[in-house]
Amino acid sequence: MSDAKKGPGVGTAAPDDDTAATPRPPVRRGPGGGGPFGGAGMPAEKSKSFGPSAKRLVGRLRPERMLIAVVALLAVVSVTLSVLGPKLLGTATNLIFAGILSKQVPAGQTQAEVIAGLRAAGNNAQADLLGGVTLTPGSGIDFPQLGMVLMMVLAIYVFSSVFSWAQSYLLNGVVQRTVFRLRAETEDKINRLPLGYFDRMPRGELLSRVTNDIDNVSQSLQQSLSQIMTSLLTVIGVITMMFVISPLLALIALVTIPLTLLITAVVAKRSQKLFVAQWKHTGTLNARIEESYSGHALVKVFGRHREINEVFRQKNEELYRASFGAQFISGIIMPAMMFVGNLVYVAIAVVGGLMVASGSLSLGDVQAFIQYARQFTQPLTQLGSMANVLQSGVASAERVFELLDAEDQTPDPVPAATPGATAGRLVFDDVSFRYLPDVPLIENLSLVALPGQTVAIVGPTGAGKTTLVNLIMRFYELDSGRITLDGTDIASMTRDDLRGRTGMVLQDTWLFGGTIRDNIAYGRPEATEEEILAAAQATYVDRFVHSLPDGYDTVLNDEADNVSAGEKQLITIARAFLAAPSVLILDEATSSVDTRTEVLVQRAMSALRAERTSFVIAHRLSTIRDADLILVMESGRIVEQGTHDTLLAAGGAYANLYNAQFAGATTSE
């Protein structure tokens, strides 16, 4: 699980209004990026080169090369047997044709005498026809021999089907294991990405790459690999048999190949960009739908459903046009190939008929050649039709590779430093940080948080309050300066070690689909039942759990909306309590609860803060009166610090914030 997705209470941070108002790195969202109604009309990204991407995708099959060799061997055997079938059927046709003609020739004459008699009578065409057939005058059709040939044909096709099935079965395993590894690598990559990547990437777009694009890669490989392998082998086998039967007819059939390559190249060049645009618009539309669905209530409150519908209509139209264009242009390949194949088929039938009439080729060989001609054009047509499938798969693979090629977060140091007994002394030493190189945010900040202190951070939106705690969690790396925990630079610690010593309760609660017990234990999975109950009792979760039908076994749904907002907040506090961190971060944990629940939450947080260094981000200044140290931030700087009473007496920025807040409340009364 990535840093950005861990649950509250075990070291996560979700940007609040402060980080949202802070300048961020340039956002590369493509069409539709940047908010509910922004970014429309931006051009889709240009596709990368098809060749390198396809080569990289095929390279993913390297771990399965032994099985692929077996699959190739099975395909060779299957295609070889399949290619022998028409030749044997041609032999059967020759037996029938020769038997019918032999029945019409009087017994006692040899074939040479019959042909000489026809020529003497001026019937040269009939003589030429009989010259290409082996006759046994007066004998008729040799049914035993015909039966043996047909049984051989049946056996060949049965074994060909068995080998083909085995090839498909093994290849299916190869593809699914390859895609399994690709999914696993994608998940690992997400875990290694810095938080800034998720700030830049719309969630729906990211989900589309992880789900839709990988699924499309799987389907494309499944369809194209077997088809391409079988089609190429069939073309080679059929060409060989056609040259064995008649080099002249084989040359006529080979006219199909350059025409096929030309048609495929022209169409593929035009359709590849459209396939990339198709999957780009798919990701954009998914991002829009996810954004609109998650904010459905807000859309209704502000009456923006018409604008949302219009944006959806525009994005849906863009996807429709890209998809229609890609499928239409790539769909030209198959009918064009069929047209070329039919022309060649007619030419072979005419020339082959003339050769049978002249006696230079048997009727069975012409029949076999016509079958080979059909077999020859069919795999070429299939190869053409696979072009659109392959292009679509490579376009999706490019998007997945973009995710895999994104820059990882800086690796943990080796060897890593480990603080001894953690007391919770946190020091900011001349820290500077900015999201954009040319936009200053936090400059030369220094502060000391002593063990057991409660440090409150206040200030206007965009002052850098949440950014400050994100730096403590190493969600972002410093530009200069350092932060130490009990004398150890946090940059020299592993992130897991640092975050294992740090807990966080967010303004936006995060609970997963599972029982209340499981959600509390998320902070420390190895905790005993007694420890879970103790954490629940200390944070007042136990008071409402017993009113639920299943108690601690109550299953929360995906949105956790079967408990109230305050109850969700108490569960997240219990989770952090159970994790027993040395440093605790509370980010506006009471902003979304009612006054009565706030009292319980405040009591729970007081129990949680006991004997821990705590950072409290607060907009309600009444909730941090008892803090040991209050930091007032403006534009990334600490402009004031002290206790509640001393800051009020100073009459500075804190006093202005406090008076404005309570003056507003008094006026409204």
C-alpha cells in the first residue's frame, strides 16, 4: 500500500485546504485535467513509437520463454498436420475422379492405348485430361483405398485440434502469469511513488491505467499471440505446399503478400494515434465520473449537475470519436484483405482449370491448391485484423509503462539510522521547502517540540500548516535544513521506521470495508483483543459500539456511512491510540463533528496525547487553549509562538485570529 493510501493513525497525510492552496508542480492531466470543469479542449498526448513499446511488451514474456518454446512446437505440429489435410483430400478427389473415368474405359485396354486412340480421333483435349490421371480401365472407384485416405484425413484433423487446444491452454497460462506480474509490478510501483505524483495524477486516470489498460493488455496478448503465431506458421506451411503442387500458381498467390503488407502499414499508421487517444479519453472520462460520483452531494447542493452533464457529454463525445475512428480505420483491413484474397482465388481457379484441362495438373491438386489459397489468405486476413487488437494493446501498454517509468521516491538510506528509546523530541533546524522551484513556501524555519508537549499550529488557509506535518512524515523531501527525532535526522531513517513512530488522525476519516475491530487493529495488526478493547474504551468507541447490533463485529461498508461522522472520528483516534506512536499529529480532527461529539473527541484526543509529542492543526482556536506551545504561521513562516495567554496579551497575529473568530460568533448571536 502506498504512502498516500495508508490509513489515518498509522502515518498518513491527506492534503487539506493548506496544501490545496499551495503551489504544486505542473499538472500533466491531458484532456479534462484540473478540477470539475477545467481543462476541456486540451490536446491528447502524442503516442510513443509503436515498435519500442511493442518490443518492451513482448519482452515481458521472457520469464516464460521455455513454455513459449513448447507452445511454438505444439503450434508447428498442429499447423503441419492441418496443412497436410488438403493435400490428402486432393488425393481422395483424384481416386474418385480416376475411378469414374476408369469405369468409362473398356477393360482390356491400357491407359496409353486409350490416350493414343483419342488423339487419333482428334480429341486432343480429352487425351490431355486423361494424361493427368492414373487409370485402371474398367475398375471403378477404389473404395478401400479411398476409405484409408479419408481415415488418415480424419486422424490428422483430430490430432491437429488436440495440439491446437494444448497450445491455447499453455499460452493462456503464459499470458495470465505475465499480466499477473505486470499488475504486481504496477502495485509495487505505486507503493514507491512519491506523494507528489498522486497530487499531479487524477485518481480516475490512475485507476484507469491500473485496471482498464492492464485488462486491455491482457486481452490483446491473449488474442494476438496465438493468432499471430498460428497465422505465420500457416502461411509458411501453405506456401511450401503450394510450391510443391505448382510453382506457377504459388507465384500468383504470393501477390497477396506485398498487398497485405501495404494495406496493413497504411491503415496501422493512421489508426495507432486514434487508439492512443481512445485509451487516453477513457482514462479522462473515468476521472470525470469518479470525481462527479464522489462529490455527488456537493454537485446537487450547488446545482451544478447541468455543467457536470455537459462536461460528461463533451468527454463522452471525444471518446466516441476517437473510438469510432480507431475501430473504423483499423476495420478497413479485413474487408480489404478479403477483396484481395478473392481476386487471387479467382485467378487460381481460372489458371488451375486450364492446367487440369491441359493435363499438367491433376484435379485433386487443383482442389488442394484452392484450399491452400483460401488457407493462405485467411491467416493474412487474420494478421491484418490482429493489427487493430495489437495496436490497442500497445497503446494501453504505453500508458502502463508511463506509470512504471515515473520517478520513484528517493530510496531509504543503507544502512539506516535508528533512534534508541524514542522520547519524541522533534527539532526543525533551518528547514526550507517549496513545491515549485521558483515559488517559496517554507523558508529557514526552526522550532523545537519537547517530549510530551502539545504543539498547536494555527494560521490562515495556505499558510503551510499541513505541509509542515507532511515534512515530519517525509511525504516530501526538504530543500535544505533537517528535521531530527531524538537527535536522529529523519532523512537517515527508513520511512517505515519513522512512520511507525508517528501517528496521525486526519480531518477526513479513512475507514475500510471491514469490522470495527479490524479498523481499530489496522494501527497494530498484532494487537490482542484486550489491547483493542482498551484502546476503544480509552477513546470512547466502546460507548457507542454496544448500541450496534453486532458490536465490534459490525461490518462497515465501503463508505463507512453506517456510522456517524463523529463515530468514525473516534474509531480513527482509537486506531492511533492502539498504534502507540511517540509523535502524534492531529489534523483538524474535530472540524466535522457536532458539539456534543466534539467533547468526546477532545477527551479521547487528550488521552491519546498523554505522554506523547503532539502536533495539532486547528482552525477552532478554542480547541487549543491548553496547548503547551502555539505556532502561528503565515506564508510558510512562524510569525509568533507562545502559549494562548501570552499570545493574546501580545496582541499580534494570533490575537487578531482569535478576536476575529469569536467576534464573528458574537455578532452572529
